[in-house]
Amino acid sequence: MRLNASERGVFPIAPTPFDAGGAIDLASIDRLTDFYADSGATGLTVLGVMGEAPKLAPDEALAVAGRFIARAGRLPVIVGVSAPGFAAMAALARSAMDAGAAGVMIAPPNTLRTDDQIVAYYAQASEAIGADVPFVIQDYPLNFSVVMTPGVIARIVSDNPSCAMLKHEDWPGLEKISSLRGFEAEGSMRRISILCGNGGLFLDFECERGADGAMTGYAFPDMLADVVRLSGSGAREAAHDLFDAHLPLLRYEQQPGIGLAVRKYVMARRGLIASDAQRRPGAAMSARAVAEVEYLLARLARHDPRAAVRPL
């Protein structure tokens, strides 16, 4: 199973579950993977920014990726392999592909500044992991401080046949999606899959601009799958109504600093993982924040019964 440019739907960014002592919770990986499959996900992504990959030892990273891959069955799994050097990137990429990954995701280092540097980096990364390994460009300037214009992305796609997907996480980024699809329409860039991040904060209009779906980690990936499905079937009002009901909680989860804590808390409240624990260092929710999230869940449950978690 190899990633290709026709991928669509939702590839949730999976958190790495830990127990209260900081050990990897393998049982929660299994439970979470089963939930993704049952909730309409078309694939999943592990060891992303919200997967706490930098907090894992190399053998742990491979163990986490392997567990997700083994449990996912026929769902394609993308493994984040970003690293300061190509040796570590190539080693993890080869091991992940040997374990059954469908492809890998590569983020640019924050030292890149010029267009030529960015294009050259991805050419070198593709060479390092192997030209036969499908890869995803992770375009997340708010986190990595690297700005990729549509023209730069088109150059990377043209120079690297193994580039299959863009994880679009620019903000604002709607015009970038339109520009890339425009390149494809005029024949100056081959088609790639575009899945969007930012917690799904703009997914309602991203789908309408030509995105193929989402690759993000909101605590209700089943809602994201529904929005993509409804949008694709032409049910615009239904897609926006569902999205709008989730927007207050989605916005709250998108806060820098405590976003992962909120996401894991809600996932634990939904029974998807056993604990909301993070590996240190990690920001914790205050009692006031917990109360606010509980209030948002109760309000959301009026419109979406999936938010009706059991009382604390």
C-alpha cells in the first residue's frame, strides 16, 4: 500500500497515548486506531507535531508507528520522519516503510529562508529517503517559520515524482489552495492530494476551494469526516451547520500552548484513550480551563450527540 496523489477524506493526526507515568499506552493506540477506522477515516498520520514525536526515543518512535500500522490494517498510515539531519530521517523512513507505512511526511527545518533553499531541501530529503518512498510536504509556516509560496510548492512537486501530497497548514491559506488547483487546471503542475490542518479551523471553506479533506487532530475526527463527505456530496448547508456547531470547541482546542492538553482531555472524556497524560515538558489545563471545556462539550451535545460524554 503506497500513498498516491488521489488520496481523499480524513487522515487524523494521531496523538501518542501515554499513561500517567509517561510510558507509551499500547492498548490506547489500538483503541484509537479502531475508532478512526470506524469513524470514517480514510487513513491516519502518526508522529506529527501533535504526536509528541520529539519526546520519543528513536526506538519508541518506531514502536509507536509500528503499532499504529499493524492495527490500522488496510488504512494507509503516514509517518512523520522530520529530523535535524538526513541520516535520522532516512533511517526512520526506511524502518517505517518496512513496517508497512504508506508514506512519510517531511517538514522543512526553520533555517530555510529562500525559495531555492526550500526546493533544494526537499530534493535532498527525497534522495535521502529513497525516490520510491511517497512523501508529504508539511507546509506549516506558523510553526516552522518557513513560507512556501504556491510557486515553490509547484517546483517541489515537479522536481520530485514521489511527492504525493501537501499537508496544507498555512493561515490564511484559502487563496493558496485556489492557486495550486489553478496550476493543475492550466497544466503547469501535476495533481497532488491536498489535506488541510490547523485543527480543521477552516475546513468548511477549504473543501470548497479544492482541498481533498483534512489531516489534523481535532478531538472529533468523526465530525471532520462528516463535513468532508457532506461537502463532497454537495450538501453545503448541512456541512456548514455541522461545522458551525463544533466551531467553539474547535477554536478553543486550537489555542497555542494548551491545545494538545485540550485535545487529549476531550479524547479521554470520549473514551478514545485511557489518559490525557503528556510526556514532559507539556502544558497542563487549569481547573478553570477544564470547566470551560466541559461547558463547551455540554453545549455541543445539544447539536451533536457524540459530545454527550459521561459526567465527571
